Amino acid sequence: MEKRKKRERIFIVFHWAGLAFSFVVLLIFAIGFVFVMSRELTQILGIALVVAGVVAMIQTNENLRGLDISSCRSQPVAAGEDVALLVLVRNTAERERIGCEIRRAIEWRKGWPSWRARRNVSLWVPVFRADSSSTHTLFLPTQQRGRYPIPPLWVCSVMPVGLCFAWKSFLVGGEYTVYPAPKGIPLQGLLRHGRGKYVGASQGEEDVSGYRPYEKGDPLSRMDWRVFARTGKLVIRSLEEGGADEVAFSWEDTGFLRDEEVRLEQLSFWVAQCLHENRPFSLRLPAGTFSHKNVVACYEALATFGRMS
């Protein structure tokens, strides 16, 4: 017994080219109505164009059949940067689908002005291979920190003729995290003023195993300025494995800043600095303590600080 095909909801309307095509067809029928002598010719031509339009509509509708968004995931991103949504699309059809687009759904209920003001978020996909899955990256703009639901997504197409616009809507679910933009003073300034602290066996002293020439991108905190003063050469201290102490900082350490958002940006900056320097860290917030062992949880705590998750 053959398996029943899954019923799919595909919406379709005329594209701009389709509206022009419809106008031409109406014009041809109008000419036939006015000029009786050419009525038979115009009727044949008009009917032929109507049939061609219907065929184009069927082909555009068929070009989306079998496409399905299986999942959508992302990594935390700083406020103001684009979050990368990894969209997994499955083509269950036996034929490839061409000229499709993945985009954020248009929210008709918010009205034309709000839709027009929003940035167009879309990704052109030339082909979906038959009976296969593929992952595509859709970039979504962010503005403020927080945890946001992944918006509804469309898979749409005007192919193969371009007269009609068809789309399928998917509520993929899930959320993406936007943490505070990293801004502020480096950790060296914090430790110099006695706020943060090192935690480890060396009690603030690093086990230096040697030196190597400075390379672009090396953290300035590892620069040995005493060697530079003596020789004029830029060198980086090489640490023994496990010799780097854990840096501990907390919400209270940002007490020199008044605004809550600025304090969160400062904590985000220290986290980013520790990650860049490959230094273990622990962050203490009113909601709990987080460390370098779970960076995602740390960023989620900063993103949802003071807000209901």
C-alpha cells in the first residue's frame, strides 16, 4: 500500500512580472472586444496566454513541494552584531528544487509601514538537491541584549518562469541569545585597582617557561616590558601548561560604573578578553557563578540579567 503524501500549505500570488503579464492579457481581450474583426485572433491569443499563466503558477507551486525546515540553531552573539542562524533544510522530493530563497517571514499583521522599515533578511539558494539535507546560514540583525524567539521563516521562490511568488511558512521554534556588547577597560586596570583577583596555586604569579617573539594578535598582558626596556625587542612570556591562574571577577567589581547596561558591557568585555587570551575565569552574578567551562551559560546569564528568561 502506497504511503500517502504529506499535505503541504503553499501560498502563491502574482509577482510584479505576473501583474504585468495579467495586464497584457486583459489588454488583448479588450482589443478583441473593441475591434470585432480581430476578435477571433485575440481570443485565441488571450486564451493561450491564460493557459501559459496557469502552467507557470503550477510549476512555481511545484518548485516548493517537498521542502521542509527541520531545525534552526545559533550561537550567542554580541548586541549590534548579526546572529547566524544555521537553518537545516530537507528536500524530500525526488527532483531538485531550483532558485529558492530562505527569508524571515513578513509579518502582515504589523502593517505596511513596519514591514517596509524592517531590514530584508534573506538568503538565495540556487539549488536544493533531491532527497538530501543541507545547512544554510541566515544572518539576522540584533540591537539589544536578551533572549529572543527565532522568527517564522519562509522558503519562497518565483522560479521557473518568474510570474508568480510562492512561499511556505515554518515555525521552527527555539531561541537565540544576544549578550551585551563587550566594552570597557581591560582586566589589568581592574586588578591594578584591587577589585578582581587571581585564583590558583601560584597566587598571582605566572610560571614562565621561556620567551618567544611577539606576533600580531598576541595579548599585551603577556608582553614582557622589562625585556623590551633592556633590549628594545617585543617578546611574549610563554607559560607552562596549567600555570595561568584563573581570574575571578563579579558584578560588584563594576561598582565604579553607575548604569546597569554599562556594567554588563564591562563584564562582557572581561569575558571576551579572557577567551581571547585563553585564560580561565569565573564570573559571579546574583544569579550564580559561571566559568570558562560553560561560556554559553555565561553569555546567557549576561543576556538575561535582570529580566525574566
